Amino acid sequence: MKKLLLLLFTIPFLAIGQEKGIQFEHGTTWEKVKAKAKAENKHIFVDAFTTWCGPCKYMSANIFPQEKVGTFFNKNFVNLKIQMDETEGDDADVKSWRAEAKRFAKDYAITAYPTFLIFDPNGELVHRIVGGGEADQFIALAGEGLNPETQYVTLLKKFEANPNDVATAKVVAAAASKAYDKATAEKALGVVIDNSSTDELLTKESVSMLGRAASSTKSKAFDVIRKNKAKVDELTKPGYADQILGIAIINSEIVSKVRASKEDILDQVIAEVEKTYADVDMKNILASYKPNYYASKKNWPKYRDAVNAYIAVLGDKTQASQYNSFAWTIFENCTDPACLDAAIKWAEAGLKKEETAALLDTYANVLHKAGKTKEAIAAQEKAVTLADAQSKADYEKTLALMKKGLPTWETE
């Protein structure tokens, strides 16, 4: 799975065309950036990124250099990039911002990447965006930071000044979800739910908000959904109510109990919960939870059985990437022959859906670890031919180890 993620997210930085894209400030300080913004009457756009963040690299390589993105941002903002992590390869400019980066992380609660902050011309934070997007979408998100009616921090201050105003709470709840501000989202959703009738909550406009609020079995939203499952499914999709309720039950009634026990009490806890919530169909959500649970316990035979049960539930909907993830997890962690055989079958099932270099690499590694090195070499050679420039060298190193009969996995 590690390799699949690299394929999806590791994109080299391309400077070509950057002059048409966003023009970022260099060799400056935060005070100078604020002074320039005030003098030019522009807002400040800050890209808080890390060197290891795939989506950060995607934005730098594919979105920021676009001409229409540059036109919008250069017209409306003084633009700044702040590297939030520290690496041995950092140049003098990056090092000069290290103290400021730590202050930004603390003062503006930056916990996910990329986080984009927007300040007004006076240097006051007015908006935040978490996560990237394609060009038009990202321009629209940044545009919200220029309008006091949609600026997240401005809306938050309005909500804090009048926390019982339902109309403001609705807007803030949606904005907080986009900003990954879970605590504020839950608080605002609570205000909406506590001051709305069931009929008002069971509308197309409100039902998704209701779903977000049902994070606990103790919440009012949970009770509303549980008592109105058919209506909720009608407004959303079949099975949506059970899915939301199941997630809340797992988080509230199962996770804390099984984590606190040194013994494997998962089946016992599930049996108790299923009696309490007999009206909720939790089969699918429990099937997806069990592999993660047994992986956390490093119980690989039970992980194997849980994965097989989950695949049986999903049927043909099991994605190639899921097969790859399951097989790679066994490869990295287990030497049990029965588990390796299962991983081989998962990889083969994934390859029937989609023959990619990443899946072939996983398949080859599992075969090799299971002692089927001849077949592994054939699969890895095919992986090399299909690999892109970013992965080819790693795949070739793996192939060389296989041909020498050496492990391609970590050994103690």
C-alpha cells in the first residue's frame, strides 16, 4: 500500500510556467509581508505545507502554476509559502522561517496539511482552507476568504457573539466542517439540532448536517436518525442511516472497551452492542472495522479472516486498491504461510480488476516471501515494465534482491 500511495501522491515539483502562476514572496519576513499587503490593500494568502505532504506537492506542481490561478491570487493577495517541517536539505530562506512556522502552527491551530490561511490587509486572520482542490474549485474557496459573509474566522466571531442564533450556527457548521474544525462544527450543529424540530431536520438541506452531528450514541442527532431511518434513507441513499448509526455505535460503544482490554473481547462486545441496537444493521460497518482492529492488535490470522469476511460482504465492489492494501499489510507484517497464501489470493483478485505496477509489485513481494521466487521474479519484471519514472528504480532494486534470493522485507 505504501507504494500505491506514493504513486498517487508523489508528484515532482515543476517550476515550468511558474511565472504565469502564483508569485510567492521570497527572502522576506512576516512583518514585511504584512506591510506590503497593507500598502497594496491586498489580503495575504499563506500556504502552510510540509515536504512530505503529497497533496501539498500536487498543489505546487499542478495548481499554483496555472495562469488563471496566478491571475486571481496575484491580483488579490500577497502570497507566501511557509514550510512547516524541518529537513536536512532546507536552505537559508526556509531556516529563517522556522521560528515563525512554529508560531503559525500554535497560534492558528495548524494540524493538517496543506492548510491555507487568509489574512486581511491589516494582518488579521479571516479565513482558512484545509486540503487542496482543482483550479476552479480552489479559486472559489479562496474567494470566500475575501468576502466577510463567507470568511470562516469572521463567521466564527459572529457565532461566538450570538451562539444561540440558529441561522448563523447552520452557516458556521458547514464552514467548520470544510475547515476541519471538528469542535466548532459539533458545537454549531448542536445549537441547530437543539433549536430545530424533527421536521426541520429531516429535509434534504439538513439531513447531511444531521449525519455529521450523529458522532455519538448520546447525541440528539443519533436519536433523530435512529427513529427516522426510512425517511433519512429516502432523503439520502439506501443504507445511509444504518451506516451513520453504525459508525457512531462503534466509536461510542466498542472502540474504548476493546482498546482498554488486553484480551481479545471484540466479539463479546459486538454481541452485547447488537442486542442493545438490534434495530441497526451494522453488518457492513463492523466488517470494515474488524480488519483495522486486528491489525492494531497484530493478530494476523484473525486479520486474514476479517479481511476475507469483509471481502465477502463487499463482493464485486471490493476495489483493486483495497486488495493491494490488504496484501501489502500481510507482506510487511506476517510470515505465517496461511496468511501469505491469503495475501497472494487478494493480490491476484486485485490484478483481475486492474493490472498496475503497484499491484504487481505487491503480488511479487508476497510470492517471494512465500517462497515462490520464480513466479515472483516474473511478476516483478512485469511491474518494472509498467512502472513510472518515480517507482521504477525501487522496483528494480526489489527485482535484484529477488534474483539474488535475498529478502525484500525487513528482517530482525
